Amino acid sequence: MRLSFVVPRYGPSIIGGAETAARLLAEHLVEQKRWEVSVLTSCARDFRSWENYFPRGDEVINGVRVRRFPVVAGRDPSFEAYSATLLDDPDSVSLEDAERWVELQGPIVPGLVDEAASSEAEALACYPYLYYPTVRVVGQVAVPTILHPAAHDETALHLPVFTGVFTAADGLVYHTAAERDLVQSLFPVASHRQLLLGLGVDDPPAVDGAPVAGAAPYLLCLGRVDRGKGTTLLAGLFSRYKDRHPGPLQLVLAGPVVHPPPDHPDIHMIGPVDEPEKWRLLAGAAALVSPSSREAFSLVIVESWSAGTPVLVNASCAATVEQCRRSGGGLAFGDFGEFEVAVDRVSGDGEVRRKLGESGRTYVDRWFRWPRVVDRYARFVEDLVAAHG
């Protein structure tokens, strides 16, 4: 099977949910199924500026052929103001204005679109729904297209330009039932071929040595330190918690820093970490905290459960709350009182922490180990291609 992924940016150094999901799935399809997998992407690394960073052309990364095309226009300086105006009332936006929104957001990569149109792949898989490459490829090429929306309930999803994207896709692949239900409530796709897949995770490696957090008990937040990811909210809740509960508990924020929270003696920003350090941090944490209200899945939650560590999630995020409910591996918080109770339970009761972690690990073993995920996805793609032919 020849499958090409279409993503706006790609590579092991890219930190982003949809980009990571696409990369891991591509690599495991090569490893497990021996498929001929390629990626059509831009030369950009940063999703705000879309400035060209990687050289154009081809390279092979972990068995996947990656073809990079230059960005001819990144995020326009007028985008933020224009977007704020449109998203104030997305249901009244014209299709023409919504198309302009996509163009101003970037990245404009016409070479990628042209390559997709002439691709020799048997199918194209596009991640995520939001950007120019997906909008300009889905439904506008000869081979079947598979849309991995990575959608959550954000205002942009209501712009009229995306109705055509979702309805034109030949197949839709979701991370959670919450994502599927959201998409089906907004777009006429009930008769489309659809797959509830999630994302795979490897068995955790053996952990050697102590994590960088040291001997003190800690909560862990993995990913971008970014207001949009809820880390400012988390820092505020944790600071208030420490005012009421002095003691050794720490909060460790591990990831690229976009919006640093106010200084606090018990909050530690350690920057990006490598894979061995990530697993050491997960194994040693009292809990992983996912403060974001806008997630389509959250790989770090599944990795935390894989390590036997419970999770705390934002009650406003349907996808992560669903995962906690299905697994029995975590607790949700909606305000400080709920946050306080959840932290007390995971940091102060070893039996609660153990049971939550074991339930999460059992859930991951059943649904999200890579061999199972890849087998289900491969059958979906093969059936879609056969039906299209």
C-alpha cells in the first residue's frame, strides 16, 4: 500500500498533537506493515510564523520519505485582528471571508498542493482540518482522501469553509468518541466511512535513575508551556493550593516555554526533555496534569497511563474527560475546590494513586498498543481504497 500523509509541518523536533500523531502513525505503518509511506509537508517548523526552516526537498526519517515544500506566505500580520472579527460570529461569515481567513492564517504551500494532485499514492491522509494544506487537498485530488480532523470545540470549526472539507473527505478518522460526536453534530458526514482509532503508544522503557525533579513529590505537566494549553491556569491553581497546603509537593512543567507563569518557588520549568527523561518523569510523578480545555486526544495522557501514573484533566475538555471515564484512570477538575480534592487524593493516598494508575494501564493495554492500532487503521485504509477503486 502506498499512503501519503499531508501535514503542515513534520519531524521529530516538532511538538504538536496532530503532527506527532501523523509522524508516529506513519512510522509504525512502515515498521509493522512495510507500507510505502511518504509525507508531503512544508519547510516550516514554527506554527505561528510558518517561516521556512528546513531545506526543501526529500529526506528519509525512520523509514518514511519526507518531501518538504517552501512556504510562499506564512501568517499574515493582519491575521489576528481579522480572525478576531470573524470568530466573534462565525455562523454569519461568508464563504469568501472564511477562505480569506485560511489564506491569512497560512502556511501557503502551493508546491505541496500540486504534488498531492499528481501523487502516485493510493490514498492521502490529511492532518489536521484547520490549515491550508488540508483545505486545498481534501476532495480536490483523484485518489481517496482520509481526514484526521484533530477537532475540538473551537470557534474556527464553525467557519463555512470547513463544511466542504469534512463532506469532501472519503473517510474520517477520530481520536475519541467526543471528537466524532462533535463532527457529526456540525457536518453531514454520518454516511461517510469513519473510524474511531485513538493513537498508539509503545510499552514504557525501563526507567534508570531518578528524574530531574529530584526526591520531592511532584505533579507533572508535559507539553508546551502556553496559556492556550492551560498552563497559566494550572500554575494559578497550584499556587493557591500551596498557600493552603504548605509542604514538599512541586509542579514540574516540561516542554517549550511560550508563556511562562509567574515565578513560584514550587513551580519548576525545565524546558523540553528527551524520551528517557520524559519516561523517568512520568514514572516518578504523583500524577500527570492535563490542564488544556482543547484537546482532541492527548498522547501524554496515554503515555502516563502506560507508565502506571494517574492523570488529572480539565473538566471542560470533552475528549480527556471521556478518556478518564472510560479508563477509570484519572480525575477531572473544574474549579479550585475540585482541583484541591483531586490533588489531595493522588498525592496523599498511595492506594488511590495505585488503583487509578493500574486502571489506566489496563485501558491502554486493551486499546492503544501500536500493533492493535496499526492493524485497525490498515484495514480501514485498505477497505476505503478498494471501495474507491
